Amino acid sequence: MAAGSAIQIPTRLPLLLTHESVLLPGSTMRTSVDSPRNMQLVRSRLLKGTSLRSTIIGVIPNTSDPTSDCDDLPNLHRIGTAALAVQVVGSNWPKPHYTLLVTGLCRFQILQLLKEKPYPVAEVQQLDRLEQFTNGHKSEEELGELSEQFYKYAVQLVEMLDMSVPAVAKLRRLLDNLPREALPDILTSIIRTTNQEKLQILDAVRLEERFKMTIPLLVRQIEGLKLLQKTRKSKQDDDKRVVAIRPNRRISHGSITEDEEEEEDHDDVVMLEKKIRTSSMSEQALKVCLKEIKRLKKMPQSMPEYALTRNYLELMVELPWNKSTKDRLEIRAARIVLDNDHYAMEKLKKRVLEYLAVRQLKNNLKGPILCFVGPPGVGKTSVGRSIAKTLGREFHRIALGGACDQSDIRGHRRTYVGSMPGRIINGLKTVGVNNPVFLLDEVDKLAKSLQGDPAAALLEVLDPEQNHSFTDHYLNVAFDLSQVLFIATANTTATIPPALLDRMEVIQVPGYTQEEKIEIAHRHLIPKQLELHGLTPQQIQIPQVTTLGIITRYTREAGVRALDRKLGAICRAVAVKVAEGQHKEAKPDRAELGEGEDCKEHVTEDAKPESISDTADLALPPEMPILIDFHALKDILGPPMYDMEVSERLNQPGVAIGLAWTPLGGEIMFVEASRMEGEGQLTLTGQLGDVMKESAHLAISWLRSNARRYQLTNASGSFDLLDNTDIHLHFPAGAVTKDGPSAGVTIVTCLASLFSGRLVCSDVAMTGEITLRGLVLPVGGIKDKVLAAHRAGLKRIILPQRNEKDLEEIAAPVRQELSFVLAACLDEVLNAAFDGGFAVKASLEHLNSKL
């Protein structure tokens, strides 16, 4: 080969200093550059160069670049590799640096260092010349023997690898196509060698030395592969030997068939297939599972889909396709359980007993879809748990408040990463039976989002005609939910979509009366708080009159949660004194206590631990059990939170009391009106909704049209109530949004009081919608409104006549303490709202006949 055909590199090369790796000719290396001189080399030479010549650099191994430009260069390794920069990638994290991809061309020797800054440049001499391979000092026979020996070891090494791997097959082809003289450098960079060994190969300028130094490295690699293969083979032989010996060892203990079955159990996939075949899943589900198990057997365990498929099959096996619990259908025992767990709630208990009675007559009755609607704290969730206890079924609660993804109900499709079944299927897997009691809590607080509407996904779940074939996206097969007893809870039906509400049987759970709260407190709440705080009934006594004081003066709610917290505060105060009393040997000096605090000290310091006999050596106060009275309440709970302010706020005209319904129960609502000189404008404040604003305009229009009849005048004595007069209607508690038609009669009464100058009776509350002709229309939430009036101490309630049927739902003790006025028109409302009635001027005008 002519000399002109040899690889020619520039005689002046910029130097890239590397310390961690060695680049050999014919190999490729990726190196990181972050030192000052190397960074400057990349910026000035590689990034700004425009010719191929500018991409050729000299890579010097075993030499580290100083961390500062001011430092001198260390001694450079005398042999380097001319390289072609193929790729440059820059990054600023965690610090500025470049990553270079370089390919080795040939060796060179540094003759003279020309400059050190901004990056080193040296005069070099090329060492690898192609004409040297044919005109060298050694004979062709000797080099031929070395190259053949090297080639034989190289082929042996490659053939020991897996030829199905594309990289190994490509390497085998390179052995035949590349010149023998280039193989030592290439194979040294591929096999497992140290940097020091690569450095020795780089320094071996003579081809003979390279062959002689590389052959031992190949032999070492071959021996290592042989040892590894021998180890793997011996392990496989041991496994086969164990499998072969195990049946022979167990022949004497039983039949070979049983041993074979036990052997199959050790294979997880075989065991999973047996579970699938022996499970009681539907025919469609069995067909899908068998298809998936066939795919699983052919799939390597390293595939990501292997774990997904296996998890899916394990879930299918664990689901209770035909497993159910047997219902306890004895109605008398069920009635006792319900009465013991919950006081009142007669309508709800009646519905559960009806279900039990029908189940006795028909075995395959579908589970009803119930929806308990009522204010917080009335026991909707706990009664669902009691129903499960009564029926002897498993109970599972699903909290739907704030759920905004339909996948929470239907699950995710298995094509997604991290897919999982929905809450319904997960709940069935948790309880392990197909007929549990599912409590869908806070179904009125579902939300919509870009991921879908979970309320729409519930349509199939809560439809008795569809849920026998509920399809979860994860399972992708039908599951029967018809035996599940679904119970939904909500505070209001206003936010439940009509289609979903239509599928449920709504049972109203109104708030408790004061008498019911007292019974609940002494039957359930007080014993629970005593147990939680380590007290006994012999240590503390809370009479009913004290409980009534807590209910009326410290809590004003439809449920009993706040009452439960107040009772807990009393028990904690007593527990503190009990703990202190265990370390006292004498009773505290009672003379230091004021007369008002005497009872509280009885409450707290007279307390004892549960076992009196264990503490007989303590000096005990004489009063046992401890009595909680109003003085103790004030000391423990503070001043009363609620006062009876009704009579105080009705001491001037233009104020009336209405009744309102909220998701938290019934509330009383004051309506205030005032008039002033103006231009006949009506001002409404109190954050009112559109319906209530329309009721206000309707009331003022009716009063203006009937002002002469009722002798209502403005400040100037005119029957035109808005003549030079502005009216301001205000609904206190301005931070609370108010809306609805039931305030119509209250607004009319308030304005009639304002223009007549008469006071509304202080013990009267009212509710009802009005028309432009003066009729009173029925409204909803009567029981909650009546209970709110009863809690506020009102005695007379004006209701629409067509709401008379709703009075049957109110407890008899409450009805006896209240007086109800049923009004069909506004005349009757005004007569009942004012003492002595509301006078109407007799009409003296007569129509003359024209006949």
C-alpha cells in the first residue's frame, strides 16, 4: 500500500486531557468535560469550527486537567489518540459541562507542547501508519501466526456469547471484515479490562507487542465465561436432580397423583390456573381468565405486562362471584337491635323491617337502593352500620365527598399505567362477599372534572334493572351487584342530579326534638363519653335538666354532634380533677371556693377512679356521685352561647320571624324593614337569591294593592306606600346565602307591621309562599322548621293549610307544646300574627245594577 493512502492527521493538535478513561483507535468513548481548559477547547475549537479538520483533537489519557487556569499543566502522557468529535452536548445542571462523543483514529506522539492557554496545543507525530503493516521489521510469517492465533481466540470468545443479540452478531461480522491489525485495539475496548491495561495497549506502538499483550486478555475473558457457564449448568442440574428425586422420595407416603398435584402448587402460574378453574366465576369471566392465563404462560417475567396480567388474574380469583352471607330474617330480633342502637327514626326502622319481611317471603329479592337525607349529626352513617349488623351482613363505607373522577366508580382501563379497579369492585374484594351493605357517604357532594362525572357513573350502580351486569373498566366483564344493599347519605337532594335521585328511594331523616336529644344523650352519648374518659356512673351524674340546659343554651343544631363534644368537655374536666385527686391525701380547703363555684368543685374534685376499693386510703369528699348543675356548666363550658333573643328583637314594628330550611336543619330567620323619605325604591340586603327577591317584590305589590283595605299608609298618610318613600328590607346573617319562596308570608307580615305601626306577636313564627292574589301556597321542610321554632322557644307557628298533612311527622310532645295556625290566605296570616287580629275596613261601596 502506498504511503499516500495512510491516515494523515494534522501536525498541530489541540489536546483534550482525560483521567478516568482511555480511548483506543477504532473505539468510541463518551466523556464529560467540565475543567477550564477542556471547556475552552470545546467552545473555541469544536463549537466554532466550520471544517472537518477542526473536529480532530488529541485525547491524552492518564492526565487530569487542573481546576484553575492559573495552575500549570501536569506532565502529559507521551502517547495519545487522535480522535474525531462526533457529538457535543451541553448542560448547566448540576454545573456547566459538555459531554463529548469521540471516535479514535490513530496513535500519535507529542513532540513539543506549543502553548498551554487557553487550551493546550502540541506538535505531534503520527505513529500508526498502514505501510508499516507490510514493510515492518518482522517477517510476514511471524505476524501471520500472531494474527491467526489472536483471530482464533477472538472468534472463540464471540461464539460463547448469545448470537441472537444483534450487537454480538454485528461483532462477529466485524471480525471477518476488519483488517487483522485493527482488531487488538477494538477488542481491548470491548472486553473487561482495566484502564491500566488499556494504557499499556495504547503505549504498544509496535503491532507485534499489541498482539502479544492482547492475547492473554482474550484468554482470561474466555476462561471467565467458561467458569460462568459451568456454574449455571451445575445449578440447572441441581434443580433437575431435585425435581427427579422428589417424586421417588414421596412414593411411600401416598399416591403419585397427590404428589403431582402438590408439585404443581409450587408453580405460581399453575396454582393460579387451578384457582381460576375451581372458582365460581361466570362463564364469560372464566373464558377471559383462561385466555389471559395462556398469554401469561408464554410471556417472559421480565415484561412489564406480565405483572399487570398476573395482578388482574389474582383480582378475578379473589372476587366473591358466588360467595354470600346468610341474612338474619327474624324481625323481632332485628327490631330489638335497631331500637338498642338508635332512638327515634321510626320511618327508617320501619323500612328496614319491611325489607326483612319481604325477604322472608321471597329469597331472590333484589337489594333496595335507599338514600337517607337529613342534616349532619342525625345518625345517617351509623344507622347504615346498624342495618348491616341487623341483617348479619358485611359493611363497607365508600366516602364520595369531593370525588371528581368517574374512574373512582368504574375503575381504569388496563391499558393505562397504574390502572386499578373502582371503589365498588375494591369494596367487594375487601368484604369477600357479594351481598354486603355498601354505604355511599355524601353522595350529594360529588364533583365534575375533566375526568368525567362520577354521578353519571353511579347511574348503572344504583339502578336495580342494570346493576346485575355492572361492568368495571378494569375487569371488562360483568359483575352482579343486584344482591348488594346500597345506602346513600346526603344532606340535601338539591345537588343530586335528577336522574340519580330518581333511582333511589329517598327517606328523610329530620333533626331531633329536645326530648329525643335528652334520651339519646342519656342512652348513648353519656355512657360512651364515660367509657372514653375512664369514668364510671358512680363518679359523675348529669341530670336531665342539665342536659336540657346544654341543648338549649350551648348547642343549637339538628343533630347531636355538638352535644357529644360538650359532654366530652365535661368528662375531661372531671378527669383532670380525678387524676389530681389520686395524689392528694386530704380534701382541698373548700373555704377558698366561692359560693358559685362550690358545685363545680363537687363535680371535679369529688371524682374518683373506677375502682373505689383500690383507693380506700385516699381522703374522699363526702358527696358521691358528683352532680353537674348550671354553675358547673358555666365554669366548664363558659358563658351560654345562645340566648332567647326573640322577644327582645320584636319590640318595635317592622320585625317578623320566619322559618327556613338548610342542609344543616331548620333555622329561625328574622326579617327587618324600615322606611325613609325617598323616590319609591325597594332595597334588599342580606345576600338574597333571585327567588327571595321576587317574593319581596310580590309582597310589596300585594300590600300596595290592599293598602286602603287594611288602612296602611306611608309617613305622609298616603295609601300609596311607595309615594316619596323608600323601603329597606334586611335579612340578618348577611354572610349566609338565602333563597327560596317560603319567606313570602314573613315579608308581608313584616311590611304590614311597619306601615301599621303594630308589633308582631313575639312568640309567632311563620313560613309559606304567597301569590299575587294573596293565597298561601305549601312549602317543604316543615318538620325541620317546626323543630327549629321549638328550639327557639316559640309557641305559635303559622303554616300553609295544605301543609297540614306534614304535621303528622312531628312528635306528639312537640305538637302539644306548640299552637299551629293553618292559613289559606294572607288575611288569616295577618290576623294570627298580630294581637287582636288585623282590622279590615268594611267596604261601603255597592254596585248599581244596570238592568
